[in-house]
Amino acid sequence: MNRALATLVLVLGLTLAASAERFRVVEWNVENLFDTCRDAGFDDREFQPEAQRRWNAPRYWTKLRWLARTLATLGGDRPAELVALCEVENDSVLAHLTRRSLLRRLGYAYVMTHSRDPRGIDVALLYQPARFRVLSTASIRIAPPGRHLRPTRDVLHVAGLLPSLDTLDVFVCHLPSRSGGSGAARYRMAVARRLRAAADSLERVRSAARILMLGDFNTEPDESPLRIGLRAMRPDVSSVGPADLYIVSADLTARDGIRGTYRYQGRWNRLDHILVNGRLLDSAQPLHLRPDGCRIAAPAFLTQPDATNGGVKPFRTFLGPRYVGGPSDHLPLVADFEWQQ
């Protein structure tokens, strides 16, 4: 290759690299984001000023400031395009977070579920309207697989148009708690199977479906709901199928021995996940996950020393009924995609 041709190839390569823009996604369980008012029809009594937790206005607004500071920091030089939140109570807390905190300057809009969870817990998606234009929203309700089980959170499905003019289908979910025994385990499997059916349906109706699933699955990567119900795999397989689902958050670590997003009795758990279909792993596609683009976000202000077990643990809001004063008992996940202009 002569010098002139080599220079041309270099210039073209730099031009193409410069035209690739970041598209950032955040997932975070924000630990019981309740306001201080009674929500009719739901059991939110423990988060009232007169209850044992003494959940009052100063504590509520302190938590909102923590969440806003964290989300603004995680965006970097510009806001994250999508933020999936678990454990939000209602529209009021999201309106306060997006319009009456530091986030008001960032221009987020939001959509959320209104499910039948007895405590009034829901999931939500914050988004940047200029970079993700919502086309449709739906709540997927999964009935309990037994009369004695309480209804779980609905799954939020949002279809949106990307700057590349491609459609991205986003599912935000919060599967039933691990504390519910075998019944909750069956319920997690039922939700996972329903998610898989929704993904398969999109593969049939979209010419090239781009599917993103994220949230608190209350499931380790190798447990049955992900492995069997969703038929999800790690992305280190030899060949990637465009319609297959991959857990890109499965084996992440961070500083100070952090090996998950939630710590229980000194053990790190991988319960929060980001999944994509194979099409979003293909670097030839207009939108794709960057190599090593998924990480646990663990800035120092989100953790505190674990005096009992060593290392660090999330700086949570409550430990049982005792107020600790931090933002959440979970750490966020961040995934960086890129799209070609």
C-alpha cells in the first residue's frame, strides 16, 4: 500500500470512528422510593412519618438528592439516554425526581407501570426524548401461579425510535422476591417465560428486532428463570444468534472486591441484569453494545465499609427499620451502546 492510499484509509477510519456516538443505558433498583403520603389501595403504611421507619419529608428529599446526584454522575458528559428504575411507588416520586431535583436540568421524561403489587411498588423508564422517541408503551401483567401468591410487578414494555431511526424494544422488570420460597420461585419462572414469549413475538413482527431487557430479576445468572425460562446465555459463546438473548451483566466485577450489585450477609449477589438479543452484539449493526460496554457503577459515594464482613457494601437507605441515610441497597448497572450516524 502506497503512502497516499494509507493516509486515505487512516482518514476514513478516523472519520467513521468519530461518527459513532454513545448511547448509554442505566439500570438501578433504588430501594423503596416511596413518598410520605398514603396511596389508597396499597399497603404503604411503613413509609409514613408516624410509622416505625419515621419516613418523613427531610428523609424523602435527601433520598431524591442522592438519586439525582448519582444519575447525573453516571451520565458523564451528557445524560444517559435510558434509565430503568425498580422500586418506585408512583407518578409523584418520579415527577419529584425528574422535575424538582438536580435532574430537572437534564430534561428526562418517564413512563411507568401501575401494577397490582400490594405495596404499590412499580418499575419505570426515564428517557431523553430527543434521543429515544417513544412509539408505544404497554404493561405486561403476569398472574400468580397459585392462589396464595401476591401479584408481582408488571413488566414495562416501551418501544422507541433511536437516532439511527431503528426501533428499540425495552423491557423493564422486577421479578418476585427471593424471600417467598418455592411459590415465588415458580412465579419468577412464569415471568421469565412470559418475557421470552414477548421477545419471540417481536422477532416475528419486526424485520430486525432490537431487544433490551433490564431490571432486578432476583435471579443469579445460572438459575432457572434466566437459563431455562428466558433461555438466556452468556455472550462468550462461539457464535451469536441474532434472536438469542444474552446476559451481558453476568460476570461483572468492580473495585474493592465488588462482585455483584447487592450484598447479603457478606456475599455479593448478581440479581440485577442487562440482557440483549444477539443483534445488539453485532458490531455491523447501526446500534450495538460496545466491547466491554457493560459495568457495575460503584463510585465511592455509593458504598460504605462492611465492618462485619470486610470490603464494602452498598450505602443503603434502611437496614431493616433502621435509617442509614444512603441512596440504595443496590448498585447500578451501566451499558454503553454506540450507533453510527
